[in-house]
Amino acid sequence: MRTAPAVAPATDPILTVRDLTTGYFGVPVVRNADMDIPRGAITSVIGPNGAGKSTALKAVVGLLKAWTGEVRMNGADITAMPAHARVGKGLAFVPQGRIVLPEMSVLQNLEIGAFTIRKDRARVKEALDRVMTLFPILRERRAQAAGTMSGGEQQMLAIARALMTSPQLIVLDEPSLGLSPKLVDVVFAKMTELKREGFTVAMVEQKASKALEISDWAYVLHTGRVAFSGAAQSILHDEQVKRLYLGQGPEETADGDSDDDET
């Protein structure tokens, strides 16, 4: 296949990745990747299983060390910064798998998400009001144990918890993983709503066509390298991308539970 040079997004990037190489146990999974996340937009990172999508995001949010290259947020170098410190820089992460604290209530889960601002009760209250307006079901279920909620509701809670510090950039790893088609549509609609509310969204997503439909910008990873980048609609209608990545594949299997990377 041809490898297209990376194309810089037209808008001012909130986050830039340059020459990123990383992996596991000495084996590179992401190689010399360059990416720009445009401010106020939705950016999708797509590609086949094992392409390095989630691995790249883990390096961006600080869960995996960059072997080479750099990550910058609002121009500041955060490459060596630990994950918890990146939260203070306005970067929030929603891992795959709808990770919630099942024995705790919805409200308690949300309050834990506000750990960096917990001493400012007015700010915590403001954040709670905002996420419960974005996700009304959470207001209704605020006293319910998180583990008794449906998969879609738990995903909403996981996203809302990440929003409790009012981040500038929210990064999501496979937000549709394991959800029914109906709930996938609900989650993707929420991504668009987050953009309207002023958040910048970046996500790895195996349901590539659906992700591109709601995105402004996109990157296609192949064997750890950026193979294509550009406006999401252009990527969606690129004949080579459609043939290689948007046909029948893991994203269209019955359970929707295929993923990535750590191979």
C-alpha cells in the first residue's frame, strides 16, 4: 500500500505528536508517528487490529513511555510528564471497557473524577451540574450503584467522570466497545454534543465508518505508522482507505468486541 505523508490540520492544534515511537518489552508498536489534534474538533484514529491505535493514545496520555519523539499540549512539552499530572494540564482519558467503580454510586464515581479540584466545592458542584445536564440519565441514577447500570449507562458515566475536571481535551479508547448498535449511536451522538459544548475530542475507534461520519479530522494507522491523514470526510470517501479499512472487518462482527494492539 502507499503511505501518504501526514497532513497538518487547518486549525490550531491543541495537542501535537512528533516522531513518536513506543511499544512493549522492546518491541516497537508505534513508529515515528506525527499527529495533530485540532482544537474544538473531533479527531478519530482508525486502522486494523494491531495497528498501534490504543498504544499511541496511551503514550499521549502518559500511560506508556515514549521511546522517541515528543508530545505537546498547548505548546508545552508533556512527553515526560506522568499521567496524573497531564490531567492538570487539561487532558482527560476514558479507557476502553467502561471502567467504573461498581459498588459505588453514580454520584460517588463522579466525585472521584473531580480529585484534582476536590478542595474547591463550588467548582465540583459546577462540574456535577454540567455533566448531569450533558447526561441526564446520571442525574436520575445518581444514587444507584454503578455496577447495576446497563453497559451504555456505564459508558456515559465513564465519560462524565472524565469531564469532571472540565478538560480541554478528552481522549477515548474504543468508546463503542461491546455496545449494541443502538447504544453505539447514542455514544456517538454524545461525542458530537461534547464538541458543541466546547470540548476537543480524540478517539480510537474500531467502528471506523461511524467514527469518520461524526469526525472532523482523522488518522489511519497501519503497522504502527500514520498511513493516511486528513479531513474525516475525505478519508471516509478515499477509495484505498475504503478498500483496506472500511469494508467488512472486525468492526462489523456480531459482538463488536474486537480490539487492538498489544500483539
